[in-house]
Amino acid sequence: MLIDFVINFCILFTFAILTYIPFQNKLNVYIPSYNYARFILGILSGFTGCLLMLTSVSISDFFIVDGRMAVIALSGVLGGPFAPIISGTIIGIFRLFMYGFSTNALIAGSSTIVIGLVIGLWSWKKTMTFQNVPYFFGYSILQTSIVLGFLGNWKFETWLAIISFIVFSVLSFSIIFVILKLLSSLFEKIKHIEEMSVTDYLTGLNNNRKFQECTQQLIENNEVFSLLLLDIDYFKKVNDTYGHPVGDEVLKELALRIKDTSKPFGGIVSRNGG
């Protein structure tokens, strides 16, 4: 049984990592536009949930335990409101016919569809993030536990199934939740470092390195462009008279005005001097 739990968790973990990196564009990986990505992610989440059910852990003849609720919740964080609705519907329909259609299958499958709909509609008003996703996940666990208890008439084996379901779901979700938060923090730091490497620290404009990259790309693409070189007359007097902090403020204000002026024309503004 332990091996079955490990296999189910590994499938869930693989889904989380392989969807988090490209669909959040953390490594500049090509993804479709957001309009398509959320539907693709919802479908992928749904099929992952079906795979989790196929590799689920059998607690008794009537109850199985897997990580499908974590998939539905995570899909909402990564893909927005549509993803849990799509994934919950796919998983719910699969549950209806997984072991043959029956009343219990109808209740269990319908419950999963309802969970996907509620999470999707709920996240429409309250955007799902890593900060609030535990609440969405907690709701799915609570509803599923009640459905399990209802189907099993709250017998001893029913309580065993509910406890197993809660422990496995919470433990697996918590591990993936922590790892994804750490990855998010790491990628944000990498992104910040990349921005710093091509940005002037004082004005926020492109630095000379970025200027060289942009001009080289324009030349290689045989694009026609204009190059305007600006210098501030007698700027040294500003620093000598009012001090370097005031001079820095002058540079920042000038940079802001040039960016605002050139923005409608798609201008690229860089600070190449000292």
C-alpha cells in the first residue's frame, strides 16, 4: 500500500512541476497565449486526475484514495477560474464510469464536478494565489469527506477511508505547495537579477549592455531606425552646487520624462554614460 501512495504522489508531483514552469513562464519557455493556456491546463489537470484515479490506493472494496483534489486546486492557481471547472468536470465524468455506472458513482462523480465548479466560480471573485489556495483545497477535502461518509454510512471502514484520504491529500498537497512556493521565490529572484544585469541602477533605463543588444538586433533585422544622443549641459555644476543626491534626482526625473515621451513611438531609452 505504501508503494501505491508513493506512485500516486509522484504522478501528482510531476504534474505540478511540469505545468508550473511553462505555464507560469518562469524560464521563458514558449507557451500559447493565456486564452488557450488556461483551457490546455484544465484539460491536462483533468487527465492527470484520471491517471491518479487509475493508480489510486484501494482502502476497501468501496473506497479509493488519490490526489485528484490537489490537482483541481492547483489548476486554479496556475490556470485561473476555467482550469478547475474543466478539470473537475473531466475527473467527475471519468469517476462516473470508472467502475461502472451506479448510484455511488453518480454521487461521487457529481460531487467532483460540483467542487470544480465551486472553486472556479469562487476564484472568479477571489483570485487564487499561493496565499489563499489552502482555503480552496480545504473546501474540496471537507466536501469529499462528507460524501465519503454519506456513501459509507459512517461505518468504521468509512472513517478509515476518510482519515486516509485526508492524511494523504493534506500531506501531498502541503509538500507540493511548499516546493512550488520555493520555486516561485527562486524564479522571482532570478528574474530580478536578470533585470538588474541590463538596467541602470539609478534611472531604471536600459544600461549600455542592453543598448548594444537592442541596436545589434535592429541592425541584424535590417530595420530603419533613428538614434538620438542626449547630454545634459553643465551637469557637473548641478552636482557641485547642490550635491550628488540632487543631481541623481535630476537624472531620474529626466529619464522618466524621456521614457514617457518616447513610449508612444516604441522608443528604446538607455543610459550609456556615467
